[in-house]
Amino acid sequence: MSLLDTRVPAVLLRTDRNPFHHGTLGAARSLGRAGVEVHVVADSAGSPVRHSRYVRRMHAPPRPGASAEEILAVLRRVADRVGRPAVLIPMDDATAIAAGHLRAALAPSYLLPAMPATLPERVADKAALAAVCASAGLPHPTTLIADSPGRAADDARRLGLPLVAKWSRPWLLPPGSGLRSTLLVHSAQQARELHARTAEAGSALLLQEYLPPGADRDWFFHGYADRSGAVRAGGPGRKQLAWPRGAGLTAVGRWTPNPQVRALAERLTGELGYRGVFDLDFRRCGTTGRYHLLDFNPRPGAQFRLFADSAGLDVVRALHLDLTGRPLPEGDPVAGRSFVVENYAPFAALRTAPGGRELAWYAGDDRVPGWAMWALWARHVSGRLRQRLGTAAAPPAPRAIPRAATPLLTDNEKASS
């Protein structure tokens, strides 16, 4: 008998059109294996997720950049098709923010954690997060917000180069603009030219102190804050391999006990009154040893299945149990367990894993999404290669922004690169 209330379906919601979002597949599998009926509201064109045996139905999503009213209209149509109240699980920042604002309007068709309506937006906004950390006394890289291109150049010199440039609200970046949510900036002129595109980006440009990566410096924490505020499920993980290498999303992660990271996560969510699933990114300063919070994602992180404990509990199952009034089982952490995203770390997927391992795409009980991913990935890589060869053959075109180093992408942001 399932621990979860299988009478209550789940609806996974995403407007990001990234077909390689393995977190959505992980959520469908986690709930589907427990007997929950899973509906996915996301772009299904070419997506391996639609091939999962655990997805009852795919639904057309709101467009990228949709307003809260548009998202509400789509969710009401989905609710009519589902036919009974469902747990709603936003899988990207834009939909998590919209769900926060729409919670009252979505009831009783959807179940959502109770917290201040603006809190998901507050923590997802990079500028607001800097203020949150300052008020809570949490370590955070020194962050400046310039009010003009000239001031951006001055701030770059003050912070020291290289530095990190971030758009405050990356979910507003227009598709096809070429703008990255986060970049490593090497000159004051580059900061000036980047700031000149603020209107196009749709949010403020932040310049942030650069904390160099290194062995044992990149950490993340996934958790679920239940109705009482207690952090349940999840745990601290260490990023062992990133894609792009050294500065991107987690390609290989390991569940690694870290009391300092856990304490920071519990302290922050407790002070904010946060409820629901969250994903935090930390970087340890090589000089001071302090863990600096880089990002707060108010929704499941793509590698959340790393933290499936001895009772089979993960953050998505914890959410469903809590919102349906079921008790959460007490499991033990599976320290040493690893998570591998095969298309970004194929050799790691082939190595033995003494502590246990979960693959992002392949599963013995749900094989077709993995096969579909490799076919799609081959087309993606060959298309990128043709594009690069074509660019190399063409005469150089003027660039609005000087070429930056490899983008620094967070887990929430770009499995879509």
C-alpha cells in the first residue's frame, strides 16, 4: 500500500521550454511509482518526459513569459480535465512565483503550501536575495546594483576583476536575446556594455564579487519545509562535476553530510517563514571557509532525486504527503549516494557507485525516456557543431557584448543550455 494518497493527482507545471529538464522526469517518476496520477503542463515537443510510463497526460503549457492571468487560465483548463483537486508542483522559478500569487485563486482545484504570496518572488529575485541575506546575517557575495552604464564600469573596478554579472530576474530574459542569466565579466567595459541592455533584459543588472570555484567548494541543499516550518526530506550535497565544467549545473552530485550547510538552510527558511520545496546553492570561500548563499530556488532542483532516503522519501513526495494530510515517514540519510546526468557526464554514468546511484534519464522500469533523450541529444550536439563550424567559416560579425568566459549557470537556470 502506498504511503501517498493516490486519490489526489499531481500536476507538474513548467513554462521553460528546455527539453532536457530531467527534474520534471524525476518528479513524474517519483510520484508515479507511488501510484499517484501525474499530469505534466509543459512543452512536449521533442521532450523525453512525454514518453514516461508514469505520465498520465501532457497538457499544453502557458507561453514563456506568460502573465499570471494566462497561467491561471491554463491551470483552470487543466483542472477541468483532471476533474478533482490536485497537488500543484511548479518546476521553474516563473511558475513558482505565479503560483505564490495565485494560491487563493487556484483553490480548491489545487493544493499549495501556505506562505506569504510574495515570498517565492522575493527569494528568486537576485537583488532581493542579497537584501534577505544581509538582514538575516547570512554570508553572501558582495553585490552592487548600478544605476547607469558608467556606474557599472566604476563598480566593476571597485569589486575587482573578474566578477560575476547577474540579471536580477532571469525568468524575464527574452528568448533568443543571447543574454545569459549569469556571466563572468573580465573588464569594466564589458560591465558597461552589459548594463546598456538592461531594458532588453527586463530587470536590474547585479555585479557580484567572484568566489573562485575549487575542490569541495560547491554545495547545494534541497529540502521541504512542512506546514510547521520544519525542514524535512532532502539534505546537503556536494557538486563533484558541473556542466559546463567548473561553473554550471550539477552533472554529478553526492549526498554528503554537512552540518554547517544544513544549519544555514534551516535558519534561513525559518526566519523567512518559507513553506514548500526549496533548492539552495552555496559556494565556500577558499579564504575564510564560510559558505555563501548564491541562489534560492523556490521549487524542486533538477537533481532532487539524489536525496531519496531509506524510507523512499524525497522532497516531492514530502510535499504531496504534507498537503494531503499524510504523515511523513522517518527515513535515514543515504550518505554517499550519487546522482549522474548521463548526457553531461557519460563516463561517470559507467563507473561503479559503491554508495548507490540514480541516473537522471535511464531507469530500468521506465526506459523509453532515456532512449528518447539520447536521440534528442545527438541532434542537439550535431546542430551546435554545425552552428560553430558555420560561424567559424563566416566573417566575424560585430558583437554587442565582448565574449565572456564560460557562463556560470546555476542548477535552476540552465539545464537549458
